[in-house]
Amino acid sequence: MALLLEELKRRAGEGIEASSSALGELGRAIWSRPELAYEERQAHAALTRFFAARPAWAVQPAYKLETAFRADWAWAWPGAEPPAAPLRLAFLCEYDALPGLGHACGHNLIAQVGAAAALGLQAALEGLAPRGPAVQVTVLGTPAEEVGGGKVQLIETGAFDNLDVVFMAHPFQKDMPYMPALANHHVIVKYYGKASHAAAYPWEGINALDAAVLAYNNLSVLRQQMKPAWRVHGVIKQGGEIANIIPSCSELEFFLRTPLLKDLPVLTDKAESCFKAAALATGCKIELKTACPDYYNVLPNKSLQQTYMENGKSLGMEFLDQMSSFSGSTDFGNVSHVVPGIHAYFYIGSDALNHTEQFTEAAGSKVAQQYALRTAKALAMTAVDVLFRPGLLERVREDFRQAKQEEQEHYSVKEEDVPLGY
């Protein structure tokens, strides 16, 4: 079996290399025309054309959402009767960009890696597959990751139902099989007051900017009582038009993040008390609006991560011995709570930090292409292992169950566990 697995993986890599030119063009097309959440029409068109041009792939444009898509390819061992339910493996693509920065998080590469890994698995199965289960390979195009929660909406519409394992990888400054991502609540706060001349009769006004400033300061005071890994950060988006008119409206945008999903409502409640207190103090009316669905923390899957590392090392990836601290947030976290999966990170040939102009440039470089294809090979090889390495799929499923159980049972730090000092 070991020799057969190696042959399947070799063929997966060859399949990716055979399509490297087309994959590079796909990634560059998405990078050169950055589009924001739910507006990714050109990226959607490029990806659906890419798979529609390949025999045996069934493509569904505008799959459940206008800029989402689904592409499926089915395989069964020759001569075998198709089972009632094949094993379903999915590779996820992202392709939305950031306002003003373009692809500063490299989602063009995520789309390229997802497409490439699926083609690699197809090449392995078509070339030399042992007798085994029927397989459905799915590519899901998931819009609006930066803001909007496209994967959350796709979960709610049933797009992830009956999938067995999902795979994706995200550009970064290093290769990592997993990095904790924080649960996130995205809130818009608006205050409504009353305009008045700021010099002639200020007592007639109700200052909405004062409410915004108080809310911002209230949250700053709250930080002393926040757990160390909690994160609260925001901006005042609107605070008035001219200095001699008391502002009648103001607007803030905040992200509230916690490592554990169960702590997110606790932090949200505390933050909302800060917002409401500012309204009470100034006499303003307040409007709280959730900007998008909550993002969950990403659950680990140790068996998938270990398998990915083994395959990555065979391709020259260098993984850190110590895992990095928490990153940002991703709607893949919600996916990880409903289906076993891996959300790896990969080096793109640059030390530039995500969400910067330098990362935008790096994500569109030729150097990034070779690292993206290497990552796609590692994902495809990991999928081969899931299908044919004895016992691995069962361990992946058990890791999923265990991670969900630990998420439920995880307890907060007790007072007696905190060391006392001066």
C-alpha cells in the first residue's frame, strides 16, 4: 500500500504541474481584478470557465449565492457498482479582496490552490487508483470571507451537507498546518442626537460625536477586565461634518474576538453595555447592528494536520516546531464546526504581512506561484491519504468529534489558578 500511495501522490503532483500554466493565469486574472464581498463576478466567471473547460466536471454557477459556485467530479473503481453514498471531499476557494488594498490577503492564491488540488486528486484517481470507495471531488467557491460570511450563508443553505472532509490553505509568511483563529462578532453602532449651532446655542443640541467618543473610551476602560486573549478594536467612521454644528449622528465599527466561541456572547454583552452607557450619558438614541454573521473559532484536526505536514515536508516545506499565536478570524471556523477539515497556511516567498500593500504585491508575484502549486500538491496528497491510508479517515472523524467535545467542555481560568503578586 505504501508504494501505491506514493505513486498516487506522484501522479497528483504531475497532474498539477500539467495544468500549472492555466492555474497561473487563473490566479493572476483574479489578482488583477480585485472585487469586494459578494461582488466577485469576474472571479466567479473565471473559475467557472476554468472548470467548465475540463471534461467530466459538472459546474453550477451562482450556487446558492450569486458569486458562489460548485464544481463536481465523480470517480468509481472500474467495474464496481456505485454505492448509495460516495466519499465526498471538497476543496474550498476564496476570491474576495480588501477595500483599497486589493488582494492583500492573497485570496487569489486560495482560489488557485483549491482548483489545483482538486485537479491533482483527479489526476491521481484517473491514473492509478486501487480498488476502493467511490469518490466525489467537489470544489466550492465561497465568496465574502473578509466581510460578509459567505461560508456561513452556504452552511445555512445546505452547501456543506454530506461532505466528509474539506481542504483549504491560506497565504501567510510561513508554512503552518494550523493556526488558531478567533471567534468574531462584527458590530456597527450608530448614535442619533440633535444638531445645533455649537457656539450660539449648544444647549439645544444632543451631541452624537460625544456618544461615539464615550463609547470608544468605555471600551478602552473595559480592557483591564478583559481576558488576555480577547480582542476589541474599532474605528469611528462618522463623527460630524463641520466643527460649528453639533453632530446629530455618528457611527462606529467594532470587531469583538475571543479564542473560544462560548466566550463571544460574554464579550459582546460587555461591549454592548459600553455602547448603551454612552447613549444614556449623552441623551442619544442608539442603533446596534450586526454587520455579518458571527465567525467561529477554527477547530483543529490533528490527524489531518499531521498528514499534511508529512506530505509538505516531502515537498520541501519547513514547518515551525512551535505554533504561532492567534491570527485573525475566518468563516472557515464555522465550517470546521460542521465537517472535519484543514485550514493550513503557506509561505508565498515573502515576509510581507497580510493586509498590507506589500502582501498585495507578493500575492501577485511569479514567486508566489511556485509556492501555491507546492501547497496544492500537499493538499492533494493529503486527500489521497484520507482516501486510501488505512484507518486515517476514521481518525479524522474522531478528531473532529473530540475537538467539538473539548470546545464544549473547555472551562475558564479559575481564580485559584491565577498567581498572586504585588
